[in-house]
Amino acid sequence: MSSKPKPSSTKKHIAPDSSPFWETTALGDMSEAQWESLCDGCGKCCLNKFIDDDEGDLQPTAEIKQNEQVHFTNIVCDLLNTKSCSCSQYERRTEFVPDCIKLTKDNLDDIFFMPNSCSYRRLHEGRGLPSWHPLLNRNKKTAMHQAGMSVRGKTVYEAMVDMTEFEDYIALWPLADLD
């Protein structure tokens, strides 16, 4: 007489949620480590940007007014390592460059100065991370560089530029966004 196999348990093993933290945690609730890891390291935030306004005073600003437009240039901060696309003085950058705007959870609503491809901006706008983001590519920047989404090979240091001629350096490539 053969024995019949016992029926399997009706309980199913439910795996814990394995969704990545950026899909399950609000930006404002992220730990410092999670927040920092969202930066794709493209270097676009280190580009000099100017606002087209009627005053023409070229002063730093923390806001954009109606009918004003942000123009990106290919002029990059002198602290940026343009090969790695990393700030050479990241922890002390605001000491060396007082106009450097540090993106935080508190000023996230005012990120008009960040490019459309910025991971913080994309998540804030509900668009998710792009396929080239290092978090989706074993924490490597290779896919980002290959997709042309970083500043690598596209910039000139601000110390090498006559800033009165900034209009000659306005660039459209920083506005590109993929997926």
C-alpha cells in the first residue's frame, strides 16, 4: 500500500517587503545615509546657473519668480573633480563656496535650481529613479556616464572663465532627462 503525500500547508510564506527604500520611504523620512545615497553623483548641481531676469544683477538667490527661467552653463565649480564628478571638499563645500546651496529635506520644495534628471527632484515629483542611477547599477556610475547624464567631459572650470561672458557658456545638455 502506497502512502499518499501529505497535503502541503495552506499557509504561504510571505517575504518581507523587498522594495527599495526610495520606493517605500518618503524623502523627508529618510535617514541621512539613505538621503546621501540618492545623489547620483552627476555633478550637474555644481554647474553655474543663472536666472534670466529683468534686473540683470547676477546675485545668488534662493527663489525663482514668475516668468524667470534658470539657465545652466557648462561652467563648473572649481571644487568639482570632473572625472569622478565628485566635490573635492564635499563636507566643507559651503565654507569654501558660500553660494553653494546644500539640498536638504527642508529646502526640497524649492529645487528649481536642480536639473530635471536630479534624483531628488525626480523622486519629489513622483518619477522614480532613472535606469542609469548608481543605486540601480551596483552603486557604479558607469551607466550614468555612458548615458551622458554626468558633467564628465563637458565642462570648464569657473577660474578659467571671464564670468562677464557667462552667456557664451549657456548649455542645454544639463536639461536632458532619460526615462
